[in-house]
Amino acid sequence: MAHHHSLDLPCPGPSAVAIVLSEDERAELAARAQRPDRRRAERARIVLACADGMSNMGAARSLGVAVKTVAKWRRRFAAEGMAGLDDACRIGRPKADLVLDDDERAQLTRWARRAKTAQFLALRSKIVLRCAEGGTNRQAAADLGIDESTVERWRARFIAHRLDGLHDEPRPGRPPSIQPDQIEEVIVATLQTSPGMDTHWTRAAMARRTGLSESTIGRIWKRFDLKPHLRNELRDALAGSGDARSTPDPAADRPPVDGVRP
């Protein structure tokens, strides 16, 4: 394909360069001018008008655009040819590719299925998984029903810090926040396990199991209204009830959710 030539001719105006097109360039620009992408079509029409000898002002008046817009794309085409009409970074286009390895994809998939106790991490994981499928931040935001700025934030955080970037950063002057995995471990252990046959979880026992402090265990139990001592009281009450023995109840051996008595 022949290349265009930029010549200093008087017809476009005293400070504008003339645009001379090859046949291939003119055909490509004419095709672009008819496409539905409004921005690219407008740029193609600007270059075609300039190639026909119009001044920046004349092309602007003819096309209904600003003079500075004509001047910009005239200069860009003169300097870079067809490539100059493309955006350096199109609006909505991801700033960096997001590619996951198998381990990252597996972990993000697990996080995306989180219970309500960690929905913030589930959403961030869904954002990264969606971005890894390709497309723009705007498309990902539309698919997930969230704001585009939210997608931009967590996409950038993941690219910079990978999986660690999806956790909340410690606030200045405060100790590091507890990770969602640790919170979930405490909740699951409290509801589904016990430290022994005839005992219930205490703060000290749960702290030894999880490696968290007793005060942290207490805060988690309070936040999610967990009362492990009530589970044993309920079990003992049911076991000592004649009604409970004479009338078997499939739910009798099922511990109450979150320590709430039935």
C-alpha cells in the first residue's frame, strides 16, 4: 500500500499541512466514514475533507465540529497515517491485560461462592474473573450490575497485587484487619464442631485452634450473634426431656443456628 505524503501547501491554511491520500487510504477512510462507530467515522470524514483541500475552518464548518478537532486529527494523520486515527487508550478499554493462572482462577472461583459473611470478597473475585474473560471495564460493570469505577479499582488492585490486592488494606493507626478466611473458619468451627464430647467452644479454646486472640474471637461471635454455650444447654435440655425421648424429632439433634433457641 502506498503511503500518504504530507506537504506544506497554501490551500489548507497558513499553519496546516496538506493531506495527500493513496487510493488504499482513501478507500479505507471512506469505509470508516460509514461505520457506526461515531468517533472513528468523524475522524475519517475530517481527513477526507482535509485531503480535498479544505482548511481547518472550512472542514469544521462542513462537518459541524470544532476547528481544534479538525486540527488535531489532521496533525495526527499527517504524522502517523491511519494509525494516528486510533485512540492511544480508548475510553473503556482496559489499561492492562488481566491474565489468571490456574491457581488464581481456582481461588477466585472459591471466593466468588462465599457465604454472606464475605460478600465483599465474593464481588471483588467476580469482578476479576469477569475482567479476565476480556472486554472493557464498562462491559464488566454492566454485566455485574455495578459502577464502572468499582471495576476499575479492583482490576487495578489485582493487577498490582494479585490475590492479596482484593483484601482491605489496614487503616492507618489500626492493627491489620482479620482476613475473611479467618472469620469464616471461626464461624464454621463454632457452628459445626466442638472441642470435645461434653464441652462447648470457649474463647480460649477457639483462639488456640485458629491462632487468633481471645478478644478477636469474642468480637466475631458478637458480630454474628454466636453463642456456643447455648448449644450445649439446649442439647442437655432435649436429652433430659421425657417428651423429647417419647416423641422422636428429627430436628432434636440439630444445633440451633447462631445459638438461637427454637
